[in-house]
Amino acid sequence: MPGGPVATDDASVLRRSLVGLVVIAISGLTAELLVERHWGTAIRLVPWFALIALAYAALLLMRRPTAAAVRRARILAVAVMIAAAVGVALHINENYVAGPLDQRYERLWASMSEAERWWSAFSKAVGPAPTFAPAALALVALVLLVATQHHPALRAGSIRPPSPPPAAPPPPTFPTIVT
């Protein structure tokens, strides 16, 4: 990398490994969205934007990030986690709505308790939407967030410099006796 040697301490190696894992996971999730043909409506484009945000955040962390870049990556990771949580809820709801239409459940659905219906929707026993796909997106964002913990750029680029240690008290003065 230009700009000096790469840090080889354990924390830096682990941090780079986590970012590499994020890049691999982004590739896998992109393939999954392509196979599922996850597009066509505005809401179905949200995970694509989330993947772009994660890729940008990973890129920010790859090359000697500044404190502002680390903070930006954190904000993007948290935003993706929120979007992923909404995605899990939407997928569960989509499966729940599909329950009475499902060939296996059309006769059972009306006699099932609410808890059984929601469990069937959550576990994808009913409905077409994979509930854990958005959760995987949240996990990738969490890994990226972990990669920013105790980042050296945050120490070097803090807004407020650390307070200097308190000054030592002056030595005691004794009255001089003049004779």
C-alpha cells in the first residue's frame, strides 16, 4: 500500500481480515439477490442499496482510513442493520399473508393459532420469502461494525485531544530567615 508500511499487529491483521470477510459476504449476497431476481419494485431494491453502502464502507476501511471515514463506515453499517431488520419483518409478513394461499396450509390456516401462523411464517414453512436472507445482510453489517472497534484512526483523529495530565503541584515554599 502506498503511504508507508502496513501495520502487522494482531488487531490490524484481524481488522483487515474482517473487512475481507465482509467483501466476500457482499459478493455472496449479491449472487443470492441475482439468483432470486430481487428487483422490480422500489422496496425490492433496498437490499441492493444496502450492499452498495456496505461495499463503500468496506472500501473506506481498506486504505488507511481517517477518523471521519471510520465514523462514516459505522453509520452506514448501522443503517444497513436497520434496513435488514425491516427486511426480516417484511419477509415474515409476506409469508404470513401467503399462508391461506399455500397449498399445504389452505385447510389448516384457519384452525391454527396466531403463534403457530407467525412461527410458520418466520420459519418459512409457509410463503416464498426467505426470512434469514435479510438477517445475513445484518450480520455482514455487524462484522463491518466490529472491524471499526478501537480503530487507530479514531485515536489519531479524535475531535478533542486528550487532556494533559494534571500539573504537579509547586514545591512548598518555606519562609526564608534573614539574619
